[in-house]
Amino acid sequence: MVTEIKFEIKESVGALSESPKGWKKELNLISWNDKEPKYDLRDWDAEHKKMGKGVTLTADELKKLRDILNGMEL
């Protein structure tokens, strides 16, 4: 039995990269299964119909990640 995952992209924040196949690694604000929207980082096909595995973060988690990244020397 395949359970369909319902999602709605509320805001496209930005794309980080694009693969040779045309998939983009994007940060978006997404509502999964009609729940509160969360920030989501994952690969998407051009039509946003297929997706790769990703990471979903609350606004507080995203702020903490920003602080961690700002503290790194890259």
C-alpha cells in the first residue's frame, strides 16, 4: 500500500544548486499533509512533482542552523 504524501509549497526561499539532470536543491516553506508549514531543504525536479530525500526544520531550528553556519569559517 502506497500512502500519498500531500504537500503545498507556501514560499520558495531559494535554490542552492542544480544537477546535470535539471533537479534543483531548494529551500522552501512547505506544508506537509495540511500541517503547519516548515522549512525544507531537498532536491526537486523542474515541475516539483518528484523529490529527493531532505531535511525539514522549524523556524527556530533554521535560526539555530543560521547561527551555527555564521560561526563557521568556510
